[in-house]
Amino acid sequence: MEIAEVVMNPVRQRIFQYFLLHEAGTVKELKRALPDVPNASLYRHIKVLAEHSILTVVGENRIRGTVESVYQLNKEALATEDEGGNAVQMSLLSICASFARYFAGDDVDPKRDMLLLTNCTLLLTDEEFSGFLSEINEIALKYMKAEANESSKMRQITLISAPTNEQR
């Protein structure tokens, strides 16, 4: 399994997101953060992430004769060279597959589900674009840290930046 396949799984993306927000965590803490994920699935996904060195064990908690592992995101494992763009292509295919599954469903209602697709072209310097990305990151982190409640719905947001073919 290639790194793109490992990370592009929706549950593993949520685990990955948890560790982006938290320095470290245990399976027990992940269960509280992802209550809709069955225990067996959660353990299986953590195992996959650990086998691919995306999560590493950084500590242990001894609790009544058992050992609870403390995991941390291994950011170095994700800093891979991808000159051929395979990871990006896998990500785009995963997004397309997600939309295809949605539209193939029986209860499709883009208005009710607040489906959003927007595209714009920005004319910014690298410094301005970096500032733009920082602002978006701050907003995303604010909402990623929000506690879920009974009326919360899971929504996936993807931001893709690509150069245009036009020369300026």
C-alpha cells in the first residue's frame, strides 16, 4: 500500500487530523473524538498508520496491569518526494470517488447537504498567497477544534492550489 492510499482513507484522514490538532493521543482519546468509528475499525486504522510509520508510539500509560500506547504523528514520514505527482493524483481520484458515491446514493439532495464547489483564480505574490493560506488554516483549525454535538454533520473540505498555464 502506497502512502497516498494509506492517508486517503476517510477514517485515517480523521485520525490524522486528530493528531494534527493534538500533540499526542491514545486510542481511548481517539474513541472520544471519533465516537462514530467502531472500536475494531479504529484499532485497525491505527495499526495501518503505525505500520507505515505515520504514527509512532512515544509513550506508554500503565493502567491496572495493561499498557496503553501514546501515539504521535510522524511528520517526517509524510515528507516524501513525489516528483511524479502520484500522491496528488491519488488524492484527486479519492475526491472524485467520494462525489461519485454521493451522487450514486438514493437520498441525493445537494441543496440540503450544502454541497459546495467553488473555483477562483487569484493574482497574488508568493508572500500574499502564503498569507492567504495562513488565514485559511487559522479558520480551519478553529472549526476543527470545535466539539461535536447531536446536530453536527461531518463535512469534508478540500483546498487545492495549482498554477495556471497562463503566463503573467
